[in-house]
Amino acid sequence: MSSDIDRVKGAILSIVRAEMAPLPYFARYECRVVVQNADGTLELMPDDPKIPGLSGVRIYSGIPGVTVTVSPGARCLLEFAGGDPSRPIVTGWEPGDAVTLSFNGGDQKVARVDDTVDSDSDMARWIGDVNTVLKVTGNVIGKSDLSTPSDFGKVSSGADVLKA
Amino acid sequence: MSVFLNDRSVSALSLTLPRIGVWHADVSLLPDDEVPAGKVTLESFGVKYQGTVLRSDRTETMPFARIVGGAGGFGTEIPAKSYRGTDVELPISEVLSAVGESLSPASDSAPLRLRLPFWVRMQVRAGQALAALLAVARVPAWRVLADGTVWLGTETWPQSKLTDFHVLAQDPHLGRHEIYAVEPSVFPGETWNGMHVSVVEHRFTQDRLVTNVWVES
């Protein structure tokens, strides 16, 4: 009798399992980045052994125009868009794992408050011109010679919206 | 009336042939027969069914066995694997081969050419993996054939060859027709008596043969 009941339970469990089969594709899985390809996609190794290693997975950063560059070993979250096994995507990251974030394909560095403003060759030439004037006009400000500063202080204000 | 298991007569048979899925049979043998195991050939009224013994034992009087079509592998868990840029036929074939099953050459070929940019198979039972692939390929039907291979495709509902039969009982609300035929040559996926056949069940003992035909429309 008990084997008959176990068999019935097994049959019911099989039916339930079959109906629930798509559910694992709606979960999110922690992964390690093996390497980032030149096209920005990722080679991933999930922590869960029931998920295979994946190749060429796209990153959905969640912000329009943002491109993410990461180092091997970065930790991310894998999910399947719409629960579709044919649409794996990376949608999340552990804090501190981005090498670069670029916006709309830009490649210029972003300045922040307290970053120094460097002097450059144009400024050096201007200082030289000022020195020439000082030598001609004499001791106007108590100095007859100016030296080119290494920097011109720090960025004092920035946008409230973007922080880095 | 003739039913054999590995060329040996059986004392009783219940053979269920579904339109979707794996056929299975419960067989009782003769008292002196050995308990069957492994791959077997079930011959039922001229049709040979290639299957595998799922479980078997002996009662006080006779051996019995539950046999399933093909290799009986759909309940087996298979390893995770991912694919890129392949026709859906490859992951389907690999699911089947991983558990000893094989694709029937009679399967519809067009849906198997669906291109998958990605496919991620988790570590699941082969039947679940196959169901997910058939859903994405929009293959409406699959079943294990008598030869043990797996057919995939769209039904064409060919006309059944069974014309000589006697109706014993009918349950219209269940779509069930209980009939007797000397050679009950009706199969799921056929059109019989103007109706689409969903499941066929043969019940055989030494002195009685009954066939139940469930229809879909």
C-alpha cells in the first residue's frame, strides 16, 4: 500500500515539477566574470553548479547610454530576460567592481570636486610672458619673477546629479 | 490474440499509447518466466514496440513489469549546458542522446532549424529540458513511437486503418470509446471514425481484449 501511495505522490510531484519547470529562469544567479570580451559581453561562471558557464552574455546596466568595463573576477548577477532561456543578461554587480563607466560612448575622464586643475604648456607660456612684462615694469608687486605653479587649485563645484 | 514480450507469451497486458509523451505498458507474464529487465520488445497484435523495463518484480504467482517506450530516460537529470548560435535541433538531440533516447527521422525538420542565439539548459530532468526546447521551437506534439524513437512535429491526422470493430461502450462526456477489434490498429494522432485520436489503451488477457480510444474532437 505504501508503495502505491509513494507512486501516486511521485506522479503528482512529477506533474508539479513539470509545471514549475520555467521558474528557475526567473531567478537571479551570482556569477564570476571570467573575462570581458572586446565587444563588451562577458564570459561567466555561475556559483550554482546547476547553471552552466556562459559565453557572450550582454550587460544591461540599467542606465541609458552607460557602458561598463570590468576586470576578471568581478562579481555580477545573471538573469534571463522574460524568463527566457535564450536571453541571458547581466543586470547587477557587487559594489566596487567597475573599472570604467562611460556614458554615450565617451572616452574623456570626468573631473570631481577636489580634483586638482593641472597647469599645462599654454599656462607656462603665459607665465613666461608675464615674467617678461614684470622685468620691463619693475618691481610692481614685489616680485620680478613668477614661477609656473604645478596646479591651479582644485575644482570647487560640480553637478549635484552625477557623482563619482 | 497475440501479445509477446521478448517472444514469450504474456498473460495480461495494459498498453497505453498517448499522443503526447511516452507510451507505457504493464505486463504480467507466465508463472515460469523470468522477471524481465533492461531493453525489451513488446509485440502487440502485429506491432513491435521497443521499450525499457522501468520496474519489475514477481508476485506470488507470476512476474510483472512496467515498460516504457524508448530508453525510459526522460526522468533522468542531465548536466547543465549552454549553447550559442545553433539550430534548436542540436540541444534537442543532445538532451535525447544524454539519456539514451534518439530522434525519429520522421520528425518535422522545419521547426528544428530555428536559430537560437543563446540557449541555457540548467541541470534538470531530460523531460523538462525537452519541454522547454519544444516550447521555444513551437513544436506542438511529441511522442515515443513504437520503434522507440522520439517523434516531434505537427499532427497531420492521417486516416486510421481500423474499420472493423465493435463498440462496447461509449462515454461521450469523456470522449472515450470502448471497442473490440481482432486487430485494433488505431493509434494516437490518427483520425478514427471522424474523430482525432488522443490516447489508445489496449487491455488484454488470455480470454479478453478491449481497446479504449480517447478522442479530442
